[in-house]
Amino acid sequence: MIQFEAFTLANGLRVWVHQDKSTPMAVLNVLYDVGAKDENPEKTGFAHLFEHLMFGGSKNIPVYDEPLQNAGGENNAFTTNDLTNYYCQLPAENIETAFWLESDRMLSLAFSKKSLEVQRKVVCEEFKEHYINKPYGDVWHTLRTLAYKQHPYRWMTIGASLKHVEDATLEDVKAFFFKHYTPCNAIVVVAGNIDTEQIRSLSEKWFGPIPPGEKYNRNLPKEPEQTTKRFQEVKANVPLDALYKCWHISSRMDQRYYTADLISDILSGGGSSRLFQSLVKEKQLFSNIDCYHLGSTDAGLLTIEGKLVKGTGMKEAEAAVMEEINKLLQEGVTESELEKVKNKTESAMAFEDMSVMNRAASIAMYALLGDADLINTELSKYQAVTVEQIREETKRIFREENCSTLHYLSNQP
């Protein structure tokens, strides 16, 4: 059982404290309730751009990394379609340095044309390197626009277009910051060799004076149910043909999410999984094949993707994938197969919670979902899934009209 306490400052900042006296370290995790889905469709990539801008200096601290490194700390950040997360880890006796740094970034960035140009260049290079020039790099740009027609999951975190980041103005950037990077739109988790009263005092001292900002009320367009199958073919300079098939699944807080998650493991949870055994090992149609989902907060996608063995026809490969899905639809799963993937899930969750940094991030994400105690209770939601629920959810997900298919073909001889 992972213990924690919580309190809220007058400016709306929510703080969670997790004490672990077995480590000499402490982690300060700041999660902002803003992701790529909160962007203007004409100005995408801003949440990710901010992940970079937040390291470019703040109002009173021109260089973020220097004082943190002097205090023996390290830091990083990540952005998804649902959230933006910053964290730093340092010796517990230096935790106040992290409060000073993170509160100053929340108070105000050092907005300058120079900082924007530097970080814009970094993000544009990342866009080109990973999504334009890299083989298969544009796959998820294509898949998202194929599978989503209304919901802002239809663009990637990096942005829908390189031009959106290239055209971002200082005024655009300031407006995005003051709309989303506010105490009332943030969750702070402090974990490690600390105690609650110490953290309450530091929170009041460093974060308390920051104006609350205006609460951002999310009102996103709901994705309508997909009623016809969708298909797209792409030819590109890649070494192997690849197959991608996506199906819409439930949102993160729906009990059906846990069933879908277990289905993805049944199909593709390692070397003994169904897809690998049949299509890679026995039939040798794919060099590798995966089934996964992105764990998105709103209704997400269950995806099967695989690179075909050279010489294998796409028609044959896709038919073999569908044969495995039909087998699951018709025969279901056994109690022992379900138990096996549940055990695997339990091990993965236990391993993930071993580090204090991961625990801090998990508490923050569960708090964002509305229930920080899910860090302790979520496993029971997986354990509660039955063979019959797997059967029903399989039928619900793998409907032909719920599927979007991408054939990504090599134009190499």
C-alpha cells in the first residue's frame, strides 16, 4: 500500500506528499493539466513546444539546469496528448532548490524572442528527424487522421504540421502559458525522504504567492462512433511493407478499459502471445508484430502493427491477422490464459512502483484522473475482469465498421 497525504493551497494548487524514508532522495513532480488535445487546431504542437520552453529560463532564474545540478539533481519532462509532466530528483536535504526552480517557472517564463527561436529550432529539427525523414515516421500522423475525425487526438503531440510551430509568435506562446500553466491547473507531488509539514511549509512559501489564474474548463468535441471501416494506402521509401489496424476502445476511467488492456496482452504480450507465436514463429509472415494502446484519457485506439517478412503479400498477412482475431472472437480465452496476463500486469505494476520517481509520477497521473488512490486499487480492477467480459469486449472492439486500416508499402525494389 502506497501512503500519501494531500492538501490544497488557497490559489488552487493541489499537493500530494508521499513519504519514503528508505531513500536519501526526493522528487518534485509538477503535472499540468494540458496536452496536445487542448490546442487550437490551427496552432498545434504548443504543449510540446512548452516542454522545451520551460527549460529556457524563468523570471528570476536565467538558467534552470545550473542550480539543480549544483544541488546534485537531475530533471526531465514529457508531453502527451493529455498532459504535460515535469520532474526533478535530488538529495532530500536540497528539496527546497526544486521548489524555488519549479515555482519560478510557474510564476512566469522569461519570455523572449531569442528563447522562442532557440526552442522553435530544436522542436522543428525534432519534427523533421523523427516524423518526416525517419522511415515510418509519419505513420501515426496518418493513423490519427484516419481514425479520428472530430476529437483532437487526430493530431500528434509534436503537432499536426511543422508550419504551426514555425509560425508560432511570442504573443501565441504567452497566451498559451497564462491559460494553462497556472496553480489551479497544476498538480504537485513530492515524494521521498521528506515529511508532510515540511512540504506544506515549502509549498506555501514558494507556490502560495503565485496568482491562481483562471481555471481552464475543457470542452472538447466528442468523437462520434465509427460506423464504416476506413482504409488508406501509403507508399514510401521504407525497407519493409507494414500493416497497421486500429479499433476504438473505451476511455481511461471506464471499467472496459482494463478489459481492452488485457486483450492487447493476450494478443501480443511477449514471445508466448498469440500473434507472435502464430504469425512470427510458426507462419513467419511478420518479422515482428505488436498489439498495444496508448493509455489515453479519452476514448483511445487498440492497434495491431507489424512489419512483413520480405516477399510476404499484404493480403496474406492481413488475412492471417484477422484469422487470429476471429479465433479470439469465436473461442474466447481460457481461465489460465487470462490469469497469466493478469499476473504479468501485476508484475509490471509492481516493478514500475519500485522507484520513488515513478511513484511520484503515478500519483500525479492518478490524481489527474480524479482518484490518486488508484495507485493502490487499480490492480483490483484488472483482477476483476472475467473470461466472459473478455469475450464481450472482444466482440465490441473488433467490429469491421470500428476498424481503420493502413497499408504502408515499400517502394524499394
